Amino acid sequence: MARRFVTLDVFTEQALAGNPLAVVLDSEGLDTAAMQAIAGEFNLSETVFVLPPSEARHRARLRIFTPLHELPFAGHPTVGAAVLLALEGPAQGDARAFGLEERIGIVPCVVEPFADGSGGRARFKLPALPEFLGEGPDPAVLAPLLRLEPGDIGTGRHVPSRHGVGPSFTCVPIATVAALDAAKPAQGPEAADGLYLYAPDPEATGQSWRVRMFAPHLGVAEDPATGSAAAAFAGVLMQFETLGEGTHDVAIRQGEAMGRPSDIALQLTVESGALRSVEIGGAAVIVSDGRLRV
């Protein structure tokens, strides 16, 4: 059977930048083993499979795989699939809103397609808030694992911590962008979490951060853009930054060290001193359209 797939670059408006994604549109009849094998064949950080929704009021059901594992939720597959499904559906005006069913829950999405049909910009609201999972390792332990000095770890009030929204991450503050760019995980026992390194962006104002993410335990040596980690980072900001009441826009730049620059828009809403909602946004552009012969 020929199954249509589309590849997109996500968290960018320019092809051959951002985070590549494969979306398999004709996924009915594929079991978990077949989906995992296809994800291994694409060998991208994630491949998403589109299935009919469990409830007709939703646009689709998604299953998301890294080359080694299935994920309950991931940001760049959600953005990329939402943009593609909006382009595939009937014209509905400038913006299109729908729900996507993922293992974490229903993810509400809004998409604004580009006028030329090459892609679009999507944002989605997390169905669950990030969780604090505990303190991170001591900088003296982390530094040699990242081939850095202990003094390179920490910025402002930030210390290593663990947060997650579905996938979990050890979030490591780095003092400078130079040290962030120099980090290189050493060979050793696989971590249970992704390693999410972040540093304040000295060239920007407001809440602007440069980040990198390593997840060898998922078959991802380094990820060009990680929406689920950006969602977890909302928990980091609530823990270590002084965020007042209202809405806060955070700019995240990832993939610079890989030559795949990516821009992720993170929005937090704080009410009565507590995190009430988190939204992730970004652009995606179509790169290829083909057929799987499986």
C-alpha cells in the first residue's frame, strides 16, 4: 500500500532550517511496531502518524515516535502536523482552530496558513501544566558530563532542576552563550531525561533565551528545536524568575550550534501567583511530499 507522507521544517519560516519532521498521513492499518520501524527509517528526531480522531469534533489523532520510542506529546510534531492539517482541510478564513488528540490529552491548536500555501504559523495550548520533578545534579557532577567547568553552570538564581510535560528534562542553566555553544555531552551512562541547556541571550531584551537539547536515550544526539522542553521550561521560569501577574512572552532560540536556527514562542499566563496556562507557537514550512511503499 502506498502511504502519503509530507516533510516539514518546524519552528522556522525558511526551508532547510528549524527541526525536520515527517508526517505520515495515511496511517490506518499500521501497528506500533510498523510505526516505530518507519520512524527509524526517517531517522528524524520525531515522526508523527495521523489517524482518524476518536471524537468527530477533533481534527485528528496523532501518534508521535522518535527513532527509538513513542512519546505522549511533543511540540514540533504538534506544530508541524497542525499546519499541514490546516493546509489539507477546506479553506475556513484566515485562522483555523481545531483539537488534536495526543496521548497526553486534547491539544487545542490555532493555525494561520501562509497566503502562498507553503506553510503556516501555529500555536497550541498545553493540556497539562509542567511538573517540577526534583532538583537537578550538582554542577560539579554535571560539568564533566558536559565538558564544561563548574563555574559555567548557573545564571542568576537558576540552578539545575528537573521539569516535564510528558517527556522529562534535566534543565541546566549555563552562564554564557559561549559556554552553551561549547557544551558537548561526554560518553557515559544514558540519562533518563533529556538534557536541556539554556543561557540568557545577551543580544535580546526581555525574556529571551538560547538553548540546546540532547536526548541520546531517545536516539536524538541533539535536537534543533524542542517544543516539549520549551513547555517544561515554563516551569523553570516560574521557579527561578520573578514573574508578575498576567501574560509573559518568552523568545527561545535553538539549533544555532547545529546550523538549524529555530525560533519558539513560549507564552505563560500567571494568575494569583500561579502558572495557569502555557502556549507554544511557531512556524512550519513544507519541504517534500511523497509516498511510502509499506
